[in-house]
Amino acid sequence: MKFMSTLVLLRHGQSQWNLENRFTGFKDPDLTDLGVEEAQKAGAQLKAQGIAFDAVFTSTLKRARRTAELVLNAAGQGHLIASMIAHDDLRERDYGDLTGLNKDETKAKYGEAQVHIWRRSYDIPPPGGESLKDVLEKRVRPYFKAQIKPLLDQGKNVLIAAHGNSLRALLIELGEATSENVNEYELATGVPVVLKV
């Protein structure tokens, strides 16, 4: 018998490199002051909705971990911070050679159409990096099936604090999006997506 669970997907609050309009990928910049505010606001929203979490997953990158901690404190669930599970499989996609580059400068160098393909196509990776398909098939799907889905199947409420692309991959895995339309899902920083699964 399957129980109804609440799954909250949360993109980290604004990071310093979001502010600077850079491709971040596996790099580890911290949150900006706005990013901290976004995370605290998200926690207050979740508290107002009365969502109590049983488990919290995050990527190993600082911006996602810090967001999860701020959210839990603001939601009155700071006791869960010690048991948060951080894993590399939930990290942002690897932008390869684009990592650290300003997005506008990259468009000027390679052309807007090419950069759009690298950023938004499902299966074409940027040079030296990962495609969204890679993120889904090699990291997010196996990790979700092994570690997170069993908890949801038991009726547990789960928070996943991660990144735009790892969360897009999860939306595909959950059947909320397809490889064709996933890029229509703009995941704003620090805004919880609440799903009943």
C-alpha cells in the first residue's frame, strides 16, 4: 500500500555567482544576503503550510546545504539539520569549460543560439561538461530510486534542497515534466515546489 507523501523541491537561494551571472556548476560560491533572505522566506512559507519533514536531502555544495539549514531553522525544524543527507549526485550539472564564465560574455563569444543549446537542450552537453540527460541518468535517477523513493513510498515527507538542473532532472523522473518540456520549468531561487506524491 502506498501512502501520500509531500515532496518539496527547493532550488538554493541566490548565490554570489548567480548574482554575477556566471555558469556555476560544481563550483562552490556561498549565498548572497538576498539568497539568505530567500531561504528564510521559503522556510516561513513551509511552516505556514504546516509541512513537517521526516528527511532532508541536499547536494554537497555549500549554497544548497546552507539553504536547507536556513529553511529548516525558519520552519521550526532545526533539529533535522544534524541528520541532513548531502550527496554529490544531487549537485548542479557540470558546465565543463563554461564554468566561471559570465553568461553574457559567453553569448558574445559563441553566439546566443549555441549557448542556448548548451544551457537548454536535453542531451547536448557544453564542452567538457554534462547534459541534463547525463545528470538524470547517471546521477539523479539512480540516487532518487535508491535513497529517496523508498521514504516517499512509506508516506514520509521529504525536502530536497538542490540546484536548477538536478531538480529539473527530478521533475522528469517524477513525471512532472518531460525531456521535451522540462525547460519551460523555471525554478526560481529559494521558491519551494510542493508536490503530493
